[in-house]
Amino acid sequence: ASTADFDTFDPYIAIAASVGYFPRLYNVLANFSAMDSTFRFDDLSTGYEQPDPTTYVFSIRPGVKVGPNQLGVPERDLTAEDVVVSYERIKSLPQSNAYAFIGQWLATQEASADGATYTMTTPKPYAFFRNRIGSSINTIAPKEALADGTIEKLKQQAAGAGPYMLANYTEGQGAKFDRNPNYYRKDDSGEQLPYIDGMDVKIITDRAAMLTAFRSNQLDTYTAANIDEAKSLESGSNYKVVRAPVNTFIAFTMNPTKDPWKDDRVRMAANYALDRQQFIDLVYKGEAQENGILHWPLGDIALSGDELHKYQ
């Protein structure tokens, strides 16, 4: 279930529930684990080289094939040209979620003549490249889906080479996703992925109604409001509980151009006065961590532990 509706399946302007399903419909070049810097999931690319601090060269994976769709997009392999067209679309949309990365950090891009290699450069070295290139708001769509006359149809339809395809969508009610029969991946034993045949997503805006639907087996998954609710549901039930970090945060925001925050001593005093653990215990029931400038779920690129406490 989802508390928010799918506003559009255009991967570059969606802001509601759609974004969470884009990695199921579309592909990214590569996704790097935020928690383990040694782990990389190669998707549309099979790997990349960085010949200098501002140049990235991706080898495009053959066989990443567009699934059946209602848009008339050919069921063909994606190529480097699809990456170029997708990123050019982002650069033309300052309102796009991905514009902060592609719009500002993509200096040049090029697809090789055979479509097997994609090269991009940044205007200067960019520390967050790995984190941004595989984002769910930075997916790759086939170029035919982004053509005039077709792109308007992405409001209710989609075409991609991800593990699922959009079977149908009814505004305010929900969406149905079926397994993409063309999906390229298999597991280590040779079994076709994904394992799940499909997903039905219902729009349920009321949390109490969602919980009732989950308890009555109308829903297979439910996101608990907090740890207390999770423990209550888990007690005496045969549920599998999954814990994962998210980038939700509480911030103490100051305007350093106005009094009293123009005085750096006042800002420092506020920093020292904050009992971060108290917020964690009261608001999140202990299920959170202290943050630095970067969210702690970003793993190795964020400050943590003694280092974080030292600077705070």
C-alpha cells in the first residue's frame, strides 16, 4: 500500500509515490551501496573507468531489453544513446529532482558510435558522484518514451527495461506491476529474476485503514510508524521484520544573515546546547543516530562515532 498516489511515471518530474518504483521500471548505470562502499550493483553498465578525476567511462551491458508496453516503444536493448537522451531531458528541466546533479554536474556526455560506451565529464571533481549516479531519480528511459507525442503519455504509462513493467494504473486507486519477461538478470543458479510475479499497489491514505488491511491479510507489507508499533505487531505474529535506514532527519535551522544567528558564538552555543540523544530517544524511540553535515546512512562518506562527536 501507499499513502501517496502516483503523480506520473515520467522518471524526471515525479515527486510522489512513483519515485520509489522507478528502479523497478527503469535502470541506472550503476548503484553504489550507501552503507558499504565496497559494494556496487552494475545495472545498465557492466563497469566503469575513471581515467582522470572528472571523466567517467561506462561500458553498456548488452541485453538490457525494454519490456512489453502500451507506448509503442520497441522491445530492444538499451544503448548509450538512451543515457544521453535521458540526461539531456533532465538538463532541460530545472524543476527535475535530478537536476541538482545532472543539470549542474554533467559538463559533457557522449555515446560511442556502436552504443556500447557512455562517457561523461564533470566540471570539477565531485565527491558525491557515486551516490548520485545510481539514484532512483536518475534512472534511464528508452529514448522513444521521451519523444514528443509519447512523453505526455507517461502520466499513466511507462516503458523501461527494469525488472517490472507497468500493467495498469488507476488514479487514486493504485497500480499493477507485472514481471518483465525481457529482464536480463538471472540468479547464480540460472533462475530468471525477479522471483516475484508482480506487485499490486493500493492507494490507502489513512494509516489506520492501512494497518487494518495488513492485519486482515489484504496487504503483504506494512511500514510501522515507529519501533513501538513494530514490536506490537511482531508480538505473537509470524511476520518478518526488516530494518533499513532512511534519510529522514530533524534539523535545527538558523539564518546566519539575521540576528541573533549572525553571531557565530550564538550558533556555537545552540550547537553545544542540543542534546541529540534526547531527540533520538523521545522522537524516534531510540531508532536513529546522530547526524553530521551528511546523513549517517550514507556510510563511509559521512562522519560517525568519535569523529562526529569531536567536530560537534
